[in-house]
Amino acid sequence: MTSLSVEILAADAAEPITSAGNAQLGIAVLAGIAVIVLLITKFKLHPFLALTIGSLGLGAFAGAPLAAAIKSFSTGLGNTVAGVGVLIALGAILGKLLADSGGADQIVDTILARASGRAMPWAMVLIASVIGLPLFFEVGIVLLIPVVLLVAKRGNYSLMRIGIPALAGLSVMHGLIPPHPGPLVAIDAVDANLGVTLALGLVVAVPTVIIAGPLFSRYAARWVDVPAPDNMIPVRPSEDLEKRPGFGVTVATVMLPVVLMLVKALVDIVVDDPENGLQKVTDVIGSPMIALLASVIVALFTLGRAAGFGKERLSTIVEKSLGPIAGVLMIVGAGGGFKQTLIDIGVGQMILDFSKDWAIPTLLLAWLIAVAIRLATGSATVATISAAGLVAPLAEGMSTSHTALLVLAIGAGSLFFSHVNDAGFWLVKEYFGMDVGQTVKTWSVMETIISVVGIVFVLLLSLVL
């Protein structure tokens, strides 16, 4: 899937659609990104429309024919949705089954029953990391906030001491670990190996989430001391269920696609023979689509049936899970269109021309580009997609491990300093009952720590691998 879409992109990008010089292309890129930023921040336009208009503006500023710019955008949108759309949909179904069946609550309750006192922040980061694997960030917040507020209130814990680890776990998963949309699109753009990216992502994620979660929460709790707001404790999804799936089977279901993809990556490294029978099998069952599809089918029984859901209820859950991701798919698709327009006007070659004499490492350059777009647009997904399109040519000739690290560098940069132009900022502020200053001192600083620690570990791995 990934290699096919990249081959298509490469074929389309063989001849630039404009003969503009590097200076004009540089101005065009800045102007195109500025249009997107202004439309999202100043005029509050939906990112899909902003990316669409910005892509056409980018082509116009570069002097490309309008028809060619439209074709580039449409090709990029189609290839991106074809590449990652099914994976996002399958991830959404798995997340909805996990939430509605009470499986997520079962994980939460089981871990909390075995944790107390000083272990509670570590329990919260573990819960968030496990639940955050198949869930979108916003869904994870909605799912975990009731637990955070209840634990803080009943156990008389500092809200920040409990909340920051949970938010850190969700955010790290969202930015670094597939099958979340951002990492998937970056993997597709730079032709990275998904299994290797997932394995290295977990290596980077563990120390990052520890530092930004349980360790940083000690200081966040001193800086901001707010009580858990009573009016923000919503009803948990599984409170009306008569039964729900067990802890072990729920964790096994959530981890199934991760395990299958890691097995494929391991066999590819150890066997390294496309004609080997074992590798042929693992290449199929460990492909992202098959791994997630298998997990969804298993979840219908291990989660849905275990909660007592009949065929009609399961069908309804699947149907309802697909509606909310329409916006995500269109944003991701439009981001792919913007990326393809960048490639087709020759920006990739321009970056190669400029960067060949720079002393700055490629991984750090990718991180800085993602940071700049994140600060400007407030969207981690938009930052990841745009940065991946800009640095994709730099992945040419990279080793498998370094291409995966390039994806992680972009993902880390996309999480830098969430502030007032990020929907997640306001979501955290309202749920935790904080003012803007308090949210900056806790949530925004936590996101920055994740980003900086993430790139540090990515750079360290690049020295070892």
C-alpha cells in the first residue's frame, strides 16, 4: 500500500509543473502556508477548506497553471485517502467498540484497583498509553477525563498529578505511534516501514511519556492547584451495561494489531528473504490493513459479544464510528493534496539544493519545520502532513531505520507548545476548569516537553542505529 502510493507520487512528480526559480518557490511556499495559517487562525475556516485553498494558492504563487495545480491537489488527496483512509476507519471502529462495550472502562478500573498513593500517576500514564493506541486523541480525552476527575476527587489527589500523566500518554500515542492519522500519513509520504516505525516509536515513546507525564506532573501540581470541577464529570459509557469484557481479553484485543505489525517487522529483519514462506505469511498478516481488520473482527466477539451486544447493536456501533472521522479523513486528504502540490512545483528539489550545504541534521530540520507549522496552525495533523511533504525528498537514500526516525522527528515536532489556536488546548482547559494561564503552565509546557524529549531520543537513536 505505502510503496504503491509513493511510486504514484514519484511518477506524478517527475516533472515540476512550473519552471520557477528557487527564490520564487521559497516565497510561494511561505505564501501558501501563510494563507493556510490565516484562514485557520484568523478566519476560523475548517482546515479542509484552508488546505484546499492554500494548495491552489501555492500553485498560483509558484506560477503553475491552475489546471495543473488542481490535478496535483486531487492526485495527492486521492492517493493519501487511498493509503491511510481504510486504516483510520478501522482504527475508529476498534476505538468505538472499546468504548461502547465497556472494555476501556474495564482496563481503567482493573489498573486503578491495583494502584494507590505514589503509584497512581504511573497507573494513569499506563491506562492512557494502552487506551490511546487505537483511539483518536479527542476520543481518548473524553473517555479518560471522567476517570481522572473521579480519581482526583475520591482519592483526594492533585488534579494535575493525575491528569498530566493521562494527557501525556494520549498525546505521545497520537503524535508518534501508528495507526494514528499523523504518523500514518508521514510513513506514507517518506516511504517508511510501518513496523520499524512502530517499534522505534515505542522505544522513543516510553522514556518520553515518563518524563512528560509522572515526572513533570510533580511540578505541574505545584504550579497549578485546582480542584476537580464537579460539573465536568460526565456519565461513563459502560455504566448502563449489565456485563463487560474481561481485562485480559480487552488488552489482548487492543494489542493484537501492534503485535502483528511488530512480528512482521521482526521477521523482515531476521529472515530478509521475500521468497521465504514465513516472511510471505507475516507480510500479509502484519500489513497494517490486515492487522487492524483482524483486530476489528476479533473485537466484535471479544468486546461486542462479551458485552451482550447483538448483531444489530454491533452494526449500529460500526456505523456510528465512521461518521465522526469524515472530518479527519478530509483534513488528512487535503493535507496530502497540499503535500503533492509542494512536490509537483519542485519544492523538494529546492530543499535539497538549499540543505546540501547546511550543517543541520535532516532529522532536526524535519523537527523544526513541523514545530513552525504546529505553532502557526495549532494542528498536529496538519503540521505532520505538511512537514512530511516538505522533507520527503530528503528521505531518498536513507536507511530503513533512519527513514522511520524521520517520521518520529516530524511527529515530535508536531506536538510542540499547544496554545490558543489548538482545539486540544481549549478541551483540556474546559474539562479541568483552568484559566488560560494555568493551561499554558501545565498542558502547553507538557506538550513542549514531549516534543523536545522526543527529538532528543530520536537523535540519540540515529547515532546508535
